[in-house]
Amino acid sequence: MSESLAKKLAAALASREERNIRRRLPDPALSLSPSTPGSISDLTTAPAISPTPRPPHAAPVDFSSNDYLSLSTSPHLRARVLSALNTSPSILGSGGSRLLVYNHAHAALEARLARTFRSPAALLFNSGFDANAGFFACVPQTGDALLHDEAIHASVHDGARASRIAPRMLRPFAHNDIGALRAALRALWGECAALREGRSVVFVAVESVYSMDGTVAPLRAILDGMDEVFPAGNVHLVVDEAHATGLYGPGGRGMVALLGLEDRVLARLHTFGKALAALGAVLLTNTLIRDYLLNYARPLIYTTSLNNAAIIAASCSFDLLEDGTAERLAAQVLEHSTYLQERLRASLAASSIPAHVLALPARLQQQHQQPSMAQPLTPIIPLLTPRARALSAHLLAHGLNARPISWPTVPKGMDRVRVCLHAGNTRAEIDALINASIAWAAGIAQDERTWPEGDRTQIEEGVGGMGSSGCNLLESKL
């Protein structure tokens, strides 16, 4: 490597180190083992709310991963996958790109998912990132526009930058703000004759569940607003369901299915690597777009496809969605979410913890305007604090792994410890998380005079308006 390049790269990393935002891989010692509390083993060997003593030197309890249903430690899923692998004639490799090698397992899974999700067509991708980047890079045409929630995933930004969309036609709107979306749509209507006349299209990109905020998109209101401004129908919604897959809707089919909106959404993305404990993603859309992606989506065309073992594992995970296992586990997760929010809210109030020390976001304290959402919204609970790294370290010292999140992953001034709940967590573990967080916050509150005024101002402003300030457009989320 040249000295010039090395200096520039090192300087960039040093700058992040100085600002306390340099990323590093988690310590391997934090990984879960099947016997560790927080795994699904607890659900299959003891009552779900029974405390499980942590063995000495055990890995910390998982409050960080996206393994919402705890399927990664499910003995039942493990046995099912191993049995399927043992009886499959081919498990190693895929042979190359989907366009070079016909793989029956891939085609069979796509056909199954199209039926399961009641979609005209399905197309597998190696990851949700690849699917988003591939779709938004090639499907929008010259003259089209893209409106996206300001908290949208970084993969949408990457795809849009590679697309034919003119920069001035690529616009964010305030997080989950229907008024802001309508205003952005009206602005496009007024500015662009091709859109008014139906010769061009507006794409609207949202996530059904947002992974950093724990918020849920008001999908029906979004669609109604789109139809109101563009009654001719040349506006299309694309929904990323990565953090809703397995958790919501009949058979874990996501928020779009829960609300019965399949016919009003152009494309849905479901990923296999979070609640399903597998690998890969599927884009659900119509047959024309599927064929177009096969011809133009570079992340699909110019890469080796998922190996057969990954396809088998994903198929086994979908078996658990179809037999009702996932719905039972999802109910457990959402019960945990209710318990954590209610207990933490009460504990913060009883301990008189100032909001600028530790707080729940206001959005999680409000009832979401979706009548069919009778359960708690999400398993993702942000603990807002400008000292997220310190709180995370304190929790880790108490055997609890919840990771700090700061800018540029979230907006400046909105640092938080991101708590992810899982089916395998116990009430005792959740109580330990609450108690450790309150104890830390109480200690900080006693010494408030050491806090910079800017820290207090930023968090006090942010707690009431979480998401309104927007994420960095180029690096919005993990």
C-alpha cells in the first residue's frame, strides 16, 4: 500500500476515534451458546418466565442481536435443518450465478414463498442489502422520483445513487410523518409535468419496522396519502420488512400481510437472517419486475448465489412459520416488550431519573394509529442517553449485552443503547436489565454537575421528537 493512501485511511480512522464513533467488531466472547440464558432452550425446557441462573463465566445475556424469535438456538430448528441436510443430494455450493446454473432448491423456495406471501412472483437475493440496492439501482427509470423515509436503510441510498434518478428527484421526508410525505408528493406534482401526466413514476420507500427506533410505519395512511395526491396510480410503495418478518401478520408474513395491503404494495422485502436465523432475502413483486431484475440487477447477476445449505436452512425456518411455532414465539417477544416498557417507565419515574440522563423515546409511549395492532409494537427498545457507551459497558459488567448506537448510524444527539428482546429472554433477565440501567442512571444523576450543557440540551430536545431530526443520508443505519 502506498504511504499516501495509508496516511489518508489512518487519518479517517483517527478522526472517528477522536469523536468516539469508530466502529469495531464485538468481542467474540459475547457470542451466545445454546445453554446461555436468552436462548430458545429456556422456552423448551422450562416455563418461559422462569429465571435461569447464569453459569460462571457464561456469555452475557443477549439483548443485542436481531435473533428475535431465538431460533438460532432452537434445538427443534437445529434438528430439522440437520435432518434436511442429511437427506439432500446437494448441500455444498451453488455453482455460480443464478443465470449460469439452475438450482432446483432455489426455484422451489421462490415458488413456495410466492405462495406463502400471496405474491405474483418471488426472487431470492444473497442479502436484504443486495435486494434493496439492486431494486433501487435499476427499476426506477429516467424522469422518475424517489421519496424515502429519512430513517431508511443505507442500502436504499446506495441503490438510489447508482440509479437513473436525478439528484433533485431523490428526497427524504420526516420519519413516519404523513403530512411531510403528502407535502413532498404535492411538491413533485407541482414541479414535474411528466409526473402529473403519468409518464413518470414516484417510488416511496419505507420500512415496516425501523431497527434503530423501534417504530412502525403507518402503512395504510402512507398508501392513502399517495393515492390522494397521485390518483392516476403512478406512485408505488416499496416496503422493507426485514425487521417484521416472523414477528407480525398471519404466519409471520409481516406488517403488509397483517393489514391486508398486499395488492397495494409494489414490492416487499423479507430477509432470512434476523428472526428466521438463516441467510438471504426474498423480494416479492410482480412477474415483470422479477424478469427485469434478472436482467438488470447487478447484485443478483454478478455474484455467486446462496449455497444449497443456506436455501435448506431458510426453508426449514419457513416450516416453523407455517406450523404456528413462530406466532407463539412472536407473542412471547411482544409480551416481553410490554413488560420492559411498562416496568422501565415506572422505574424511571419512581427514581426521578432526568430525561437527559436516561429516557425512553416519546414515540414508544404513544398508541400507534393502527387498529389491528393489538400487541406491543416492536421488540426494539432504544434507551436514550448521551453516554450510551458508558451505559453499555455498565450493562456488560452485569452480564447483559446491549450495544451502544451513535452517529452516523443515528442522528446526532440521539445516542442510545439499542435493546433487542427475544423469545428466549426471561423475566428475570429483563428485570436485571432494568435494574442495572436504573442503578447506572441514578449514579449519573447524582453527579449531574459534571455533564456538559450540550449533552443535556441535545437529549432533552431529542427525547420528545425522536426521528424528527433525521439520520445522515449516506449512512443511516446498521
